[in-house]
Amino acid sequence: MRQFVAEIRRAFPDLHGIVEDQIAEGDKAMGRVKCTGTHDGQFAGLAPTGKQATFELIDINRFDASGKVVEHWSLVDMLGLLQQLGAVPARS
């Protein structure tokens, strides 16, 4: 996860996210975030395009009794992101 976040930050240096939903129950918390940034660095082998892109992600974390994250699941709309950057053709 750290490696992915570092790569995204290098590729989209102006990246910012807006929390659309946040839900917690028991020892788990979930967040749905809409991220927007400009593709100004290499990402997934793709040279910088200068294009603005928006993608969504969902993170679920499970915490232990001390509040430390002990499990993490993440879902990122990579297909939508790569389509916006022109690396994958958009479906017509």
C-alpha cells in the first residue's frame, strides 16, 4: 500500500481527495474517496500526459484493540483512471 501511495503521489503531485462516505462498525472502518489530480509524473509505465484525472477508491481497515490497523483492503478504479490517461481505450 505504501508503495502504491508513493507512486500515485509522484505521478499526481497535486492529488487531492474528497471523502464521499465514511462508515464504521465494530472493529472496521470504510471510506469512499474521490481523488483528482494532474498526471505530471510516470505512472504504471505511462509517461506524464498532463491530463487531469478523477478516480474513486474504497478503503476498508480493521483495527485491533489499541487502534492499530491490522488488516487493509482497497479497491481503486484503475481501469477508469487508465482510460482517462489514454493508456486503455474507452469502451464505446
